[in-house]
Amino acid sequence: MPQTDHDRVIALAATMQAADLVRSIARRGQANSDDAEICLGSLLQIDAPSSADIYGGILHLQAGLCLLEQQLQNPRDMELTRYVVTLLRLERRLARRNDLLLLLRNGIEDITRNLAHFPIGHSNTIARFADLYLKTLSTLSPRIMVSGDPIHLNNSENANRIRALLLAGIRAAILWRQSGGGRLTLLLRRNALLRETRQLLSDIA
């Protein structure tokens, strides 16, 4: 995967988009279904030719790019920042666990084979993504603590959607690492990332 600011911005925008969808479900019990399907679909793109192709094009990350621009310019959303930072930290732990990576790959391949019967947005597919998250990412620390309304968090379908989207957030975090993102990248290349984010938003305006 190319290690450019273009690819790093796509990865961060996708991570933020997934995290914001998680927050929306936790708070309100609902989220943009199109954005959610884009995030979930990225889990099936194991060998995509480019970062943008993982998400079917930059246009599908508009929500995440807008969030990223806001955070790079004036980072006030501490809850979103916490989710994203935890996802990036958790992915680094995952990268050292070949057993869990193999379990993830096998699970995703199995889900892919069943898409003809259960499309990406079907509750069965979402439940299988959620189960895969429980068997892999939830066994690592730091645990992702999702805040929200207990009425929505205790709903089993919402819980599955949240776990599936957290898995999609990890997929984006993997892309961040593959594109050269690291602990100091946001600090050292903040202005460059902001310029690239604005350029991508201009391209899809």
C-alpha cells in the first residue's frame, strides 16, 4: 500500500466515519445506513488495488473527511478522538497476533461466501461480523468503552451493529499503519494532512 498523505487521510477519515457511526447508534439507536454499509463493505476488501477502492471511492468517505477536517483544524470532539485513538492502539496489538489475524481472515472469507444469501447489511451478516469482533478484538486491551444510552446499548441488534462497525474501524486502522501512519504522524504532519483532507473534500464537492 502506498505510504502517502493521500492514503493516510483516507485511512483516518474511514476510522472517524466508523467511530462516529458507533457513537450515533450508541446515543440514538440509529446511524446513516449508506455510510455504515460502506464501512462494513471495507471488511471484505482484503486485496484492493488502492486505498480509495477499499471504500468504493472518495465520495463514500465524505462524512469521515468532514469530521477529519474539523478535528485537524480544531480538535474539540474528545469523545470521537478517544474512539479513534483506542482503535489505532488496538490495531497495533492485533498486528502482533498472527493467530487472531488468521481467525479474522478466515471469518471474513466465510462471510464473503455467504453474501449471496445474506447481503452486507443483513442482520445475519452484521451478527457474524459482531461475533468475529468478540472472538478477536474484544480479547485484547485496551478495550473500547462505548458510551451512550443504555436503552440503545442493551439492544442486541444495536450491540451487533456497534461491534461490526468497530471491526470496520480496525480495518481502517490497519490501512493507517500500512500507509505509514504512526504515533507521531498526526503531530508531525498535521498541516499536511489537513491540506490533503481539504483537497479531497474539494474534489468531491
